Amino acid sequence: MNLEKLLADRLAPAFSAVAGAPVDPILRRSQHADYQCDAALSLARRLGRRPRDIAAEVLGRVELADLCSAVAVSGPGFLNLTVADSALGTLLSTAAADTRLGVAPSAATETVVVDYSSPNVAKEMHVGHLRGTVIGDATVRLLEWRGHHVIKANHLGDWGTPFGMLIEHLLDLGESEAADELSVGDLDSFYKAARAKFDADDAFRARARRRVVALQRGDELTLRLWRLLVAESEKYFLTVYDQLGVLLTERDFRGESYYNDRLAPVTDELDRLGLLQESGDAACVFPTGFTGRDGQPLPIIVRKRDGGYGYGATDLAAIRHRTQDLGATRLLYVVGLPQRQHFELVYAVARQAGWLSPPARAEHLGFGSILGSDGRMLRSRTGDSIKLVGLLDEAVTRAAELARQKNPDLSATEVADVARAVGIGAIKYADLSTDRNKDYVFDWQRMLSLDGNTAPYLQYAHARIRSIFRRAGIERFTPAPITVGHPAEHALALELAGFGAVVASVEQTLQFHRLAGYLHTLATTFSGFYEACPVLRAEDAVRDSRLALCDLTARVLRQGLYLLGIATPDRM
RNA sequence: GCGCCCGUAGCUCAGCGGAUAGAGCAGGGGACUUCUAAUCCCAAGGCCGCAGGUUCGAAUCCUGCCGGGCGCACCA
């Protein structure tokens, strides 16, 4: 169901014939027609001809009679295309009969690793983990739907110097008490207590340092305690993921420690390649083209002065593993924007070492911060970071109030289901509906609003369509052929026919706000259609066709929201 | 000092080198014996941070400023 591609595939040869070379027929939606083609304008200079003449010649050659009811040269040389109702009807009838809604899997599927979420063991998940987890989840859903082999990599912070103090604190508390504290999700106070002792108590600090050494040496007792910390934390993270409704499971934890055995080989290989340099008693790689303060070259610290490996080494080992062992060709890192430079360095080193060569490539999917209404990073009144579970609970509570207030007919269980879908959906949608590079302002009022570009609005649009079928007493609907006639039907059909193009585009750019924007436009266009075109009150074939349009709209909304990780209740 | 991100309507944001810069919210006006008004329709609202440049054409590309945020060696 990629109408845009159908049109482009007809225009391209006509343009190529006129230009004598391959031409991209720059096609886009238009206010002046259904689609406009801008290629003649950009071609004018190259061909030394007037753009309107080029457009006219293309118009003479292009074969569009079956797809368009009108094609005309307009303005300085645009080609305005009006899609034929008959073509829309055929296209949508086919899509409606397809479980994939006419969106085929990607032509070139590949193995993709998505590195995201990545909380730290024995540390609370806070709002800072929200965006990474939500964007990563949407990335996984979309790429999987397009048929790629997607490997979820939850790069857990499960190794490093903090574990000395955490293990010593665990010993102070006693194993079972510590496990209790962690399993109920009180990670924050556990970590803070350890930290406080580390900062205040010299003897504790000394113990913690010895413990780190024991851990790195592979001391059995120490490792057992470390595993206890990791296991309890993972258990807790899984409850958060469950509440958030993301696809991450226990199989996706791939902590930093996973790469421990590979750090020495990676370092040796960098050395053999002549990339490793001693600098200030540390073993570093200085990729070309990066400078920091005072114009000094920027290093990736592979091995620290104390002999331990830096996180750069772990990141390099992970890249090598992902491309060489897992056979991945697309490496995605859903990590906050502040770490941009770090990843640029890592990718540069990996390329120089030959672990990241075409077609394999890495991409940092950075994202901005979540801000409070004061325009500063979202924090609690006391200035602490906000616990993610608290935020999610509040979303569900607020949504439950809303559901009870708006629809008193719902049963208690229905309210609970709707509240979860709407509350969690609202948070995710607020995140995914704006450009991920930008910071965004967290605002309960706005994200839970029933109108505007929000999850509740889209969920309502979906539920409203489902209610049409309930009212009609239709349990399982078999789509009838779709016939497009009324202008509002035409507008809706045109939107529906654009779903495939949006999905294909987001597959490349991973700009989920485009998908969100598409769904919002689809929902408002549907509302216009529903306002203008009677459905159940229409007669026979028209009624069946309109029901099919309704059904297809509901399914596209449902699938689109699913790709964003958002649930669509049948009733609201 | 070097680098990255951001600056578009009162607010929150779209805008992929092309026609008169678009939505939503708030504020103004209208439409309920309803196919769920949790909706829809109408009007209003803009030196696209500033200044140059490239181009037939710039919110979009380039350069330089201004403003906000964030990085820049042994934490991840």
C-alpha cells in the first residue's frame, strides 16, 4: 500500500526519457492536488529548458491513466496529480484483505542490533531511562515488522568500580536483607547508603577498593555476591518493563560484563594494528579528526593506568562482537545526546580497526532531555531524579480518573485496562511525537488531553470505530470491496494509502514523530469522513464499503500505535 | 578554546531546496431529538533568533554572529 512509490515508479521513466539520465521524481503531498511532483523545476537548469516545458513533455510521456484522474502542469512547472477514486478503491481493497495492511516486509532485510535502555545494577530507573527505553522499543517493533532480524541489547551497567562499595554494603546488610530491599525495588536507598559510606568512611572505602580487585580477579565469593546484585536488579527492571509495556525480556540483558573475556583480545588486536598508544600510563587510541580542550587529540582510553579496562574498550568489544560474531550490519545506539562525541570516537576507532566496514554501519540515535515546566531537567521538588515507577503509577492513576469521569459505564476492570493503556500510552506518545533530538517539556495536562496530537485522541479514534462495529452487531468483519466517491472518502483513502510510505521512511530515519504525525492526520481525516459520510445509515454496497474503510482505518491506527508501543483498547 | 544539539504563532510542536510557512492547545464564533460532542466546522493569530552568501527559488544549504542547553582523559 505504497501509493507514493507506485506513482514515482511511473514518473521516473518518463523523466529519465526527457532528461536522458535517471531522475528522482521528487514527489510529495500537496495543498493544490493530491500529490505534486517537483522534478521539472530542479531539472530546468541542467537541461537548459523552461521547467513548464519539461513538465509538459513528461506529461505527454507518462502513463498514469489507471492511477490518476487528472495530471496537470501548474505554476512554475509543478505536475499536480489527482489520484483516481477507482485506483484508491482497488488499492485499499487489496490492503484490507491483507493482514499486513498492504505493507510488505523490507526488500533488503538485515541483522540489526538495537542497544537501548541500559539501566545500572543496584540503581533506580529514573526519567532519564524513559526516552531511551521507549524509543528503543519503537525501533525494535518497527524493524521487526519490516522483517529485519533484530537483536535487542540491554547494555546493563553491571561492572566497574562501584561494585566494590555495593558488594561491601551488601555484606554489611546481610545477604537476605539486601536481597529483600532490592527485590521490592528500593534500589535508590541501597545505592545511596553504599555511596554515603564510601564517601564518609575511610575503612569502608578501603574495603570497597579491595573488593573491586577481588571482583576483577574472579574471586568466587565476590562473584557470587555480584551475581546476587545483578539478579535482583534484573528482576526489578523486568517489573518496570512490564509496567511500561516494552518488549525487553530477561534474555535481552547483555551487560558490560558480557564482554569481559573479549577486552584483552580487543586490546591486543588494536596493538597489533598499531593503533594503541601509551599516554599518561594509559593505553589509548587517538582516532584522527577529534580534538578537545587546548586542541589536544581526544583518546579512547582502552586500558586505564590501574590496569583496568575503560568503558571505551567495552564499547569496542561490543562492536566487534556484533559485526563479526552476530553478523549485524546495522548497529543502533539509543543513548542520550550528551554521549554523542563518545560514540563518534568509538565508531571512528572501530572503523580504523576494520570492525565496522560497509555494509556495516553504526548510528547513534541520540535524544534530548525531558524538561519540567520550568524549562529545566525534570526533577522532583527535592531536586532528586524522579523514579520511573512513580511516574508510570501517576500516569495510570490520572488516566483512571479520566476514564471514570468520561465514561461512567465502564466496569472496574475496564477502567483499569483503559487507564493502563491511556496512561502509559500518553507518556510514550508525548515522547515519540516530537523530534527525538529536541528536549521536550513534560506536561500531564497536555499529554492526557483528549484532543490534540496525543495518545488518548488516537486511542479514542480507534475505540470510536470499534464501537461502530459493536453497534452494528458485527463480531468478525470481512472487508467488502472499497468504493471511493465522496470527497471525504477520497481524503481518508488517500491518507490510508500513505501508510506504507511513512513506515518505509521511518525504517530509515527512525524519526518516530513522523509516524505519530501521520497517525494524527489519519485520525483527524477519519473524523472528517465520519462527520460527512453516514456509515451504518448508508445503504447496501455503500455501507459495506464505508464499513471496510472504517475497519481499515482502525487497523492502521492499531498497527501504527503498536509500532510505537502503544495499546489500543476496544472501548474507552 | 574546540565540538554537538536547539532557536518557527501567546504556549507545545510539524515543516523532507519549491506555490500563499502548517497542526494542536489556549483565547474568539458556531454545530448535540448523536453512527461515542472524549467530536466537528469557521475566523483570528508569523521581521521562521540576527546578518551576509549560494540558488530561477532558502524556515530548509554555506559562513559569521546572538541566545539557551550539553560534552571535551582513566565514571558509564
